[in-house]
Amino acid sequence: MTVCAPVELDRAYDFIGAGAHFVPVPRRNDPATVAVLRNACVGADVVHAHGLHASVRATLALSGGARTPSLVTTWHTRNHVDGARGGLLRLLERRTARTAAVVLGTSSELVDRARRRGARDARLTPVTVPASRAPVCLHDGKARAELGAVDRPLLMAVGALVPERGYGMLLDAAREWRDLDPQPLLVIAGEGRERALLQRRIEVEGLAVRLIGRRDDVAELLAAADVAVLPSRWEARSLLAQEALRLGVPLVATAVGGVPELVGDAAELVPWGDARALAEAVRRLLEDVDRRMDLAAAGRVQAGTWPTEDETIAHVLSVYDELAGR
């Protein structure tokens, strides 16, 4: 197994430690990068690219060869860019979908999208984030004290501070909670280009919201929360949703992308862009202990229906075996 990826990803995932041959490749589509990929693919039976940009590079690297490996591409997300750049990304999606022997989508919506782009073979491959092996204490008093929510409800959101995550709408919802007594504290873990804008709104509007940046202890913080909130414009297999349901933390999320498919009846779903609906859903949960307990139990049951890490690996390997045997 050879893994081609930027150096920082090997530091994060330790491909070498897992036994893979690692080839460092920068995040560029220039001729030098394509040449490195082409050389790495010599003799391969199957090449698996994750995401649109990796798929474009793989398509370029495999074109024109005397012996072309089968290309598998996994679609984890979709773009929401408009204008000329959005049109270009749709063209790239179409090219990679038609070039790939198999397109794997992590949600049914992505599978349908790949088929609309001309994929010959598109299949659902739901990926489940491995469960945290660290012990987690629900409603940990130390975590709540650190965040400043000892005597008040704690709401938790996690994700990059970018427009697609819907934090502007979430701050709109936070205005609706100011009349609650005690007023809940909303904590957002993550970094991104919208941090300054969000922080300015928090200060100007006097919102009970804390931006705590990137954290390595998200599972512990999430376990201490009364409600988890996912306000995204689009998600396939949200990591926050998976962690919340596994931990039995009630979740309020936007009904977008693969979220309804992922959570089933184990979360409160609201329309994207409707801050008032989001605020009311959170308010109802904070006022209804029984409903929170029901969602906690349903979340653990729903999480039990997701494929395990071993099952996901076995599914992908079966695709490799199928293509290598053709």
C-alpha cells in the first residue's frame, strides 16, 4: 500500500507507522506534483483518491499511460461555490466522475450527485469516525467549570469557523436565548477565517458565546454539554453528530445533506437558515428533561446501526479486489 499525501497529513495520521509506503505530495496541480503521482502509480492495480482535488490530480497523473490502473474516488463533501469558480468545480466533478471506475459517496445525496455528473458506477459507502478510546465522563464538572457553565446550561458546537458552518445563524439563535434564566452558554470549538467577525458580533451584541479555538479534548467537552448544536449549510457524515449521538448528548441539527440519513429520529432537525426554529428547538430541549433523556437513549441506539471501522475497511477492500480482478 502506497499513500500519497502532503507531509502534514502523515504527521496527523502516521501512514508510515501503519505500515504504508509514504510519498509526500504537495497540495498543488502543477506538472511536478502530477509527475510525482504518476511515478508513484506505476505498477498499481487500483488508485484511490479522496476528495475532488485529489481526484483531479489522480486523473491527470493516470492519463496517457500505457497501462492505466482503475481509479476509485470518494466524495466526502460537495461545493457550494457560485459563479465562474462554481462552474469550474462542477466541470471537474463531471470529469472525475466519468473517469473513475467507481465513485464512493459517503451519503446517498453524494451518490445521486455523482450519478448526475455521469459516474458509471456510484455506490454508498458511509464512513463512521472511530469511537474515542479515551474514557469520557458525561457532564464532567471540571470541563463545565473550565468553560464557565457550572450553574447554567451548556450548548456545544464544533467545526471550522467558515460561512458554510452556519455560525452566523447560530449567533442569531443565541440572541433568542437571552431571556432564559439562567441564560445558556454557547461554546464553539474550532478556528477559521470568520473568527474575528464572529467575535465582534459576540461582543457588540452581548451574546453568551465563547470561541475556544481548536481543541484536542472535544469529546470530553461535548460530553459535558446539555445540548449539541450543528447549524451547517451542508454535511455528509458530520463528526459532531456522530460524537454527540455516541455520547448520548441531545443534538439539534439542520436537516441538510446526509444529516437526516445519519441521525434518523435521534435528533431534533430544523431547516437550514431558520435561526428562530433552531432557537426554539434548543429552548424546548432545555425545558424538557424527559425529551433530552429520550434523545440520549435514541442516539446510542442509532449509533449502533452505523458501520464499524472494520466493516468500512472491508467494504473498501472488496471494491479494490473487484477492480483488481477485472
